[in-house]
Amino acid sequence: MSSISELKNIAKHIRIDLLKSISEAGSGHTGGSLSSADIFTALYFNILNHKPDNPNWAERDKLILSIGHIAPVYYATLAHVGYFSIDELQTLRKLGSRLQGHPGKDHGLPGIELSAGSLGQGLSVAVGLALASKIDKKNNYIYCINGDGELQEGSIWEAAMSASHHKLDNLITFIDRNKLQIDGETENVMSLEPLADKWKAFGWEVFECNGHNIEEIINTVNTAKTIKNKPKLIIANTIMGKGVKSIENNHKWHGKAPSKTELEQFISEVY
Amino acid sequence: MKKYISTGNKDTRSGFGVGLLEAGKKNENVVAMCADLIGSLKMDAFVAEFPERFFQAGIAEANMTGVAAGMTIGGKIPFIGTFAAFATGRVYDQIRQSVAYSNKNVKIAASHAGLTLGEDGATHQILEDIGLMKMLPNMVVINPCDFNQTKAATIAVAEYEGPVYLRFGRPSVANFTPENQKFEIGKALMLNEGADVTIFATGHLVWEAIQAGEKLAEKGIDAEIINIHTIKPLDAKAILKSVKKTNCVVTAEEHMLNGGMGDSIAQLLSRNYPTPIEMIGVNDTFGESGTPAQLLEKYGLNAENIIKAVEKVIARK
């Protein structure tokens, strides 16, 4: 198992590779990909029980990405952890690529459980996975990564209700709380706060953590696992564009790709 | 004209209920969900027999659809039941992305389709569902005609790997297909061989087509009648074989003309064997309250109108 300093270094390389792939594609979602990079690193390199060389291993922990637009960080992480070659990241969004603009289950990329892009659907799918594991008395965990803007979709709250109704303590959901969406701040577009109270009222055990502190992310998941009979939510406080100082907290970078010149500058900035 | 005898009126949704129970007994991976309509969908027997394999979704169809997609990743074969209007239109995006594009083994069990829902009126009488579902890649679309066939279809779709839209209805209708028939997805069923015209019918309109065929025989018209229980994939081979013999076609369905079975057949024929065609269906209008029989008559979806269409299309040959 990698040390925290090794994990930090992996996250740095994931950031660099996702930036390269988006720049090469000429389009893609930079801001959210960067804000989730530490969460993805913690999950795929420490928390998840999975086998990159056997993606369909039946006993694996399963991760559902609900916000398909952050595919670049998803792909860069899957490549770094060994599901496919890092070189393939350069095919992002190109004709015939397995790395579709938003993840497509049927394009043959290993490690992908679900197609995603249209928001608000992944949590329901994660609930279904958690139920299936309960039926089969499996001990695996189901993880879901949700965005914060996505919580404006009503279907999320249908899923939230059902997860606690079924007491799905094998379900752990992350919210990448970067507080920004395409049209600006979430609290201006359609306010989400008091976010933790809403989830608590829906019957979830709620945790908060610094979504850029890998050690804290791992510790929070370990604590969450000790809670029985309810689903768990981790509000991971993050910064859109994290890791590239010049674009941090700027919602204009939600769906913008770096030019070749910007790419060089951003890579030099990555920390 | 081959004689068909109804063993008594039964609702197709009860055929689904019996089929679901049997599918559940055959395979322990079969699970079911329902959005607060267990009684209407006739899922009671499954719920009683397999309480640990049934999940009440509440009035939350979008979540139910996504949960079902997730269960398939866990190796389950989920049937999700609600009214056709809510099973399709309300959750089209979930079906499109999490089921069809993700190619998940979800079985959408849609009851109360079409005008024969009756008195509840247009909000619930969906007439666009076949079109919505057949446009989705990976989706199989099935619309059986009676109790026995719906039961057989339910068992068959549980054994098929991939997303399926299974459409059935509320009213009691003639039950005339064989008990314990084997249901072959994608295979058109020849009900009567004839030479003068081919009537392609689906769902509740199959029985009306048979009634029409008997009256046409009395008039000396020899109608070939084919049950298209699977609208997608369409049995192109059987359809073309019949039409090359009869050279004119009537289609009959309890659905909008736009996007229905007739629309699929017209497309097939216009590309491969252009033929005069008349289509029985609802013509770009919503339904309304009334008894099923009143509505079928008002909107022209009965044997009498099939006969008129046959006479018209033969004259066009």
C-alpha cells in the first residue's frame, strides 16, 4: 500500500495527465476533474478493494461516477492504477476512442460500471448495487461520486430516501463540494445549504472532510465504515481547479480546455 | 379462416403477474420493484413468495429505474413495474442513459398502456411509449396480445440478456393463444394464412384482427393475419415473405401512428418492397375518459375499422 506522500505524488501525476488529455482533445471539463483528483486517488489507490487486471471480479468494491463530465480524472486515475495504458489518455474524445467525452459503458473501456453524463442518476444505480450486495450477503462496499450542483436534480433525493429506507450501510457517497457550477456559485444558482442537515434529515450519517487531504479522506471513510444501518455521505470540501493555482475557484474553467501554451503553464504550476 | 376460441376474458397484466412468479421460481436472480402499484401490476404473488427479492420503490420511478440498473451490475435480473406512462415518458432519460446506453439487463414492465386504460383519461393513456422505447439502441420492445402470451413473454424476457420494454394493459380481453406456449422474442406469429391482404396486429388489436378476418372471410376476402408481438427487433423476414404474397397491408395497434408498429412496418416495406398500406392507430391526438370499448370505437381501433381499411387497401393494389 502506498504511503501518503506517494499518494500525493500519484495525484499530482493524475492532474498532469488529465490536463494533457483535455488539452489534446481541445475540449473537456478541467475544473471538476482537478477538484476530484485527490478523492479519486484516495479511492483507487487505497480505499477500494479491486483488481485492475480483473475488472469484473465479482467481489470487488464498486464505484459509480454520477458526474460523467469529470471523465478526464476518472480515466487518468483508471490508467494510473492499471486498468489500461496511460498512453490511451491521449485518445480522449477522439473518433473511435474508448474514452468517450462522457463515460460510455459499451465502448469497451475496463473499469467503467455505468454510462454517465446526464446528471442525477448515479446515486440510484449505487443504491441498486448496494441492494444487490445485501441480497447476496456480500461484504463489499459501494461508492458513489456526486457533484454538488448535481444535487439540484430531484432524482438525487429519491435515491437518498431509498438508501436510508433500505438501511444501506454498505453505501458511501462522496459529494465533491467545490461550490461552483456552470452558471456560478451553487448558492446563487440554486442554494443547497444547509446541505448536511438535508442529508441528515433524509436519514444519512453525514461526514465532512477536506477533499484535498488524502489522509483525511481515507480516515473519514474508515470512520464511516463503522456506522451501521444507515448510508453514509461524505461532503468533501474542495476547490474547483485545485492544483493549478491560476485557475482555482474560477467557474469559467468548468468546461474549458487549456490551450497548448496554457497546458505548459498549468503543468509547471501543478502542486 | 382458422377458428380461434377465447377461453374467457382475462387481463394481460395478470399474465405478467403469473409469468413473473414463474420466472422468479426458475431463477433466484430475478428480482422485482414496483412504484406503489403492486395490485395494479398484479405483482402480489411474487411479493408474497419472494419478499426478500421484492423492493418497494415508492412513487419515485426515476430512482426505481436507476436502482434496477445498479442491481444488474450485481448480477440481478430486475423487473420494474408501473403504468406505461410513468415507466417510459417520466423516466426516459434514466432509461436512455443508465439502462439502454449502459446496456443493462433491466426489464421494464409497463401496464395500463393505451386507450383501454379507460376512464382515467389521457394523462394515463400513453400512446407514445412504443415509439419512445423502439428508438433506443439495445432496447427490445414487446407487446403481447393476451393473458397466456403475456405470461409466456414475461418468462422469456427473464431468460433474455439485455434491456426489454414489456407492454401490457388493464382490461380483461379474450384469452385465445395456447396455454404454456413458448415465446420466441422477435418471431412474428402466423395466425391465419391468406392470399388477399396481410393484417399485422399487435397487443389488444390482435383479437380485433381475428374478428375482422372472420367477417372478411364471409365477404370472400382471404386475409393473412400475423401477430407482431415483438416490435423490435422486427421480424423483417416474415413480414416481407407475407407481403410478397398478398401485396397489400393493414397494420393495427393501440398506439400513436407516429412511432408505432405500423410505422416500423411501413419503413421496412418502403425500403424493401413498396406496397399499399393502411394503418389503424391513434392519429396525433390524446385520448380521453370512457370505457375501453367506447374509446376503441371512437378512435377507430376495432374490427369494423380493420375491415374498412382492408377493403380500402385492396382497392389500392
